[in-house]
Amino acid sequence: MTPKERVKRAMDLGIPDRVPLMCQLSIGHFLQQLDVSPAEFWYDASTFADGLIEMRSRYDFDGILVSLHGHSPAWRSLVLSIQETPDGEEVLLENGQRSMHPHDELPQVKNGRAPQPSLESCRVEQLPEMLSYIPVSQGLHFEISPSERFQVFHLVKEKAGETYSIHGEVTSPFDYYLDLFGLEEGLMGLIDQPEKARLVLAHFAKLVSELASDMCATGIDAVKISSPFAGAGFISSHFYRDFVIPFERIVAQKIRRMGVHAYTHTCGAVGDRLELMFESGVSGIECLDPPPLGDVELEEAKERTRGRGFIKGNMDSVNTLLKADTETILGDARKRIQAGKENGGYIFSTACSVAPCVPRKNMVLLREAVERWG
């Protein structure tokens, strides 16, 4: 089977010739491994696409996740200066934004962001009618160029060909909601003003679903719905059912109607909501952090979700891949592969993103593991 066929077979809940391997790499890991300017990797579509393809090749992954899209082709004209410092590259944009681009992590905006509105003062009819940014993390946005929303997908497909599974990424409505109001205001709003919160979430669900649908039209194989703040560490399973599921369902259904697989990515403890995650209509779930990062044991998860959809993840990137020795890494990988491959529907991956400082020699062990036991 080709890598693309292998991943598709797993997402279709079939049994491929071997367990596919496909990890999400953190921006910091890319920068640690590639000889590239952090600012250029962040802003330039071609540099970003080349980095995705290079790291897929180094680790022999079966697929590529395109986590950022909408790079502006005119980004260089928007930059007043890029200054090398001991901490990384300091970038000054013409709009006055100053940010630090370290060599081992996400950019950090130095001069703040616009004041966040309260949920009470928010007017839904005044919210944007199109998504112009990706809320990468609290306070850090990646601007989406209206003219080149999906250029990076075309670049990746041109350079990588049709051999590998190409996945896009959108951010969940719940994440846009929390980014708009901030964590404290947003979470308290679920309690104090639940109907207003639902109106805002419904608005973002419409916009995210439209973006996802257009992304599917580029010919990609799957879309990841990034939902990092929907684990038990942030909201209860009751609130998850009320404020996450209905709105991710709108996104997932739009993607599935395009004939593309959709899977949701939620970090941390999700053991109390494994079955609920599939109620959104996604065809797969990702992360399933094991203890101590989360609370999911793969054998139990496979049993509880049997037939509902595929599973991707479960290997601890920090305590295992970063800190353990070769024997421990291979033993852990063997355990997860053997549990995951039973009855198919499994993609071997780190639970969350590969940590920035994970050594290359440890990452290549994952390919050895799927060849030996997958």
C-alpha cells in the first residue's frame, strides 16, 4: 500500500498492511531540526511547506499535517525589520506589532493585543463574517490572507505528490470563543450567560465550517479540528456536551459531506468523554494522552470506542520520547502499536505535538517500531 492508502484504510476503520505513522510536530521541533529563519518559517508559505516535507521525509511519516495556512504572499513588505538577538529573531511589522521568534518555540507577541471584550458587551451581529486568523494560542494569531487562504496546500501537494496523506487543520468554535473573551471571562460566561455563549459559538461554528469546507475542496484527505481547551482540565463532561459537541458537530458534518475525514484533537484528560467526542460526528479522535499527561489507556479506549471511529495518538512525547532511553521508547511504542492495531482503525502517533527538544534519534525509532510490530 502507499502511505496515502495506508492512512485512509485506517481512517476507514480497516486493517492496513501495517499501522500508519503520522505525528504532529510542534513549531519548536521544526525550528530545532531545520536550518531556517524562525520568522521566515512562520510567515513564508514556501519555506513552511518545504519544512513540512523535509520532516516527513526524515521521520518517514505516512502523512503530513498542514497546521498553518493563509500565508500572505506580501509578508516581506509588511516587515519593517528582523533583528537577530540572543533569544531569537525580533520582528517589527509596519502595523507596530513587535514579536519575538525563538529558535525553539512559538512566536511571542511583545506589545500586547487589543483589549478583549466581555461576553455581556459582545454583539453577535458585529462579529466578523469571515475568519481572518487562526488562534494559535492565547494572544497569538496567525493571519489568514484572503487571496491565498490555501496556497500552502497546493505547494505541499506539488512538492510531495500524491503518495502521502495530506491533512489540514481548523480550530474549534470553542477555541475561537475562548480566544475572543479570554479564558476566565469565556469560561465564566458558560455559567453566567449560557444562551449568549451559545449564540457566539454558533456564529463561529458557521464560519469554521465554511472555512473547513473550502479547505476540503483543495483535495486533502482529512481535517483536524483543533480543540485543545475541551478536556476535563477546563470543562466538565456536562459542559462539553452543551458547549462543544453541538458546535463541533456543525463543522464535522460539513467536512464529512465533502467526503473528507474529520477528527478532533483534544489535549489532557478525556477519559470521561471518549464516547461523547464521537457524538459530534467526527470519524476519529486524536491525542488520548496517557498518564501522567492525561488519563487514557489505549486498550480501554479501543474497547469503549469500537466501531465509532479511528484513534490517532497515545504516545507520551515528553516523559517517553524526550526523556526515556532507546529500550524504553521501543518498548512503549510496541505496547501502543500492538494495542492499537487490534481490529484496525489506528494511526500511531504521539498523543499531542512532538516536544521541541525531542532528539532526532528518538523520533526515527517510531518508524522502526511500526516496521517491527505494526
